[in-house]
Amino acid sequence: MNQLTKNRFFWAAALVSLVLDQLTKSWVVQNFDLNETWPLWKGVFHFTYVRNPGAAFSLFSQDGSWLRWLSLGVSIILIALALFGPKLPGWDQLGYGFILGGALGNGIDRFLLNYVVDFLDFRLIRFPVFNVADTFINIGIACLFIAAFGKHEPPKNRP
């Protein structure tokens, strides 16, 4: 079995999440001024273009330069897992693939721009502004939870 095809859902999830992330960020940068907001549902959900130099929820925003290396490290480990590790179960492939796509998307921003482009703004619950990469990282984590809790031991035969 080819190294690239044994975990094909991993590669598909990584590619889809990376492409969607970069396309949406490009659209925002081309169509919004910094801090501009477009209400899609006023007071509930807006597109708001902000630059986040830190991690999730703007943590470490004073010096988040190390985050670019974290993104790179996570990406290398996940790629190595898919290439050199065993064939992963489907939910694991999707989970790790979505996490890779999100890590690459935010990593590209950090290396090229020194900040991450964020624009998804849920105002109803005062949630920090985030992006599609963050969304896919969370979807990936949910897939890994499904994989972890969905594995059941076969029932043992009773004498």
C-alpha cells in the first residue's frame, strides 16, 4: 500500500481544511479593512477582520512568535504519523487531518504575516473572534473524541 494512500481520509481532510481556511482568510483581507465588521445577524454573528498575534483567545499576544514553531512541529509530527505510522481508523484519519489543516493554515499566517487572520465573530456569547482553521482544529478534536469513545471491546463470551 502506498504511503500516501493508506491514510487517504487524513490527506483529504487536511487539504480541504487548509484550502478553505486560506481562501476565507484571503477573501477577508481583500474585502475588509482592519477591524471592519459586517453583521450577518446583528448582535449575534458578524464577520469582523482582526489580527491575532497570539494563540487562541489572544493568549500570549505580547510574544506569540514561538507559536509559529509549535504549528510547524505539530504539522511535522502529524505528517510523519500519516506517512510512516500504521493505517489509522477513519475517525482518527479525519481528526488528525483536520488538525493538520488548521495547524498549517494558522502556521502559514504566523510565518508570513506574524499574526493570524481572524474574522468569525459570535457576539451573542461574547466569544473571541476566530477563523476557519480554528474551527477545523476543533472539529478534528471532536473526531478524535468520537474515535476514542466509539471503540468498544467485543463482549466476552460467558461460560
